[in-house]
Amino acid sequence: MKKSALLCAVAMLLTAAFAQTPRGGATATSPKSISGFWELHFDSQNVPPAALTAQAAAEDPAVQYKHDMNEIRWCHFFGVPHVMQSSPIDILQNVNGKEIVITTSLRNPGRHIYTDGRGHVNPDTFDSASNGHSIGHWEGDTLIVDTIGFSNEGPTQIPGGGRRTPDSHLVERYRLMNGGNQLSVTFTWEDPKIFAKPHTYEFRYYPAPKGTEAREFDCNASDEARAKYLLGAPGK
């Protein structure tokens, strides 16, 4: 098969595999369709302070900041939760109900949420990742996403306090609101070393304007000016 024909075949398969909304806007076609571009506004984040364990509360914030900036400086994958703070996010929902993929402009592979009824992979054979391993199911009009298998790669700070560790467990709840004009996502983190009780916060995303397209930003770890800006003191 010629290369051009092969590329056309791949494109047709991808189009059939995922429910695409018009690029820009998140016009969901049913209560269980959350496909589209979604963006954060100034009033999108409701993040209370996390209840931390004594051990986590005693950690030096400067150490966390240095870790995160160093991970960004060396172009490591951002992972969860930081990809969900990107704007816009692009949600692609498989038409046969087997998978949902979330992509952003950040340096990060897509988040694959498996909704075909499978369980989590065996941790003895799964290589931990900054995105973790996510499975999901629908309860009425709410998508429940369960994620484990995190690594320490990338920025690990969690909104409200605390950080992601290999022992972290995240449960997300996705629900359309206001006739599909908002997407509410609640995040609940559990980690016995970090949180004294489960830490929950909410983001509300809005449909991105029509014409919004996927963007991609290059990351050059050899750029000395970029490294100086990320790791140096402000204004220097």
C-alpha cells in the first residue's frame, strides 16, 4: 500500500473510532457525550485547602517548587493533575463506549480512560506514569474515573496543597451542567502519607469558542535562557 493511501486509511479509522464535535465548542449530543474543547475561566476553580498529614505539612514548599520547576525545565511529561489545569482541554469520546482520551497543549501524552469494563492493570507489570492508569464507568449522567499507578515524573503539586506520589489514588466525577454549557469535574485525592482526609476540589469548564484548534508547544531542554528563567530568581 502506498504511503498516501495508508495515511488516508489511518485517518478514516481515527474518524470512525472517536465521536468528534466540530472543532471549537463542546456541543455534547447526549447527556453522556462530553466530547469537545473545554476551557477554564476566571471563576472555574473551587479549591479549598487540603488537610495534610503532619509529615506532609512539615515538608518545605521550596523543595516542592524546585522539583516541579526542574521537571518542567527538563521537558518531562506534566501528567495529572497539571494537564487538567491546562486550557483548553480536548476530550475525545469513543463512539462505541470503550475509551475516552483527553489531550492538551502541554508536553504530555493523551490521558486514556478505559470505559470498556476492564479493571486496573497489575501493578507488578505496569510501568507507573505521570498520567497513571485510568478506568471509568457511567453512573447515570456522571462519568466516574478511577486513577492509580502514578509516578514521580513531572510537576507533582496538587491544587489546594499536597503532592502526587506513587501511592496516590484519584477519583474524578465528570458531569454536564446548565444544558451542556458547563462541564463540572470534581477531583478527590487519597494518599495516606499526604492527606489526613480525602482532598476534594472542583473545576468547571466552559465550551471553547468555535474555531478553537489543538495547539502544541515545543520544549527545548537545551535552551539556556529558558532554563535560567524557570530556575532563577524572578527579575534576574
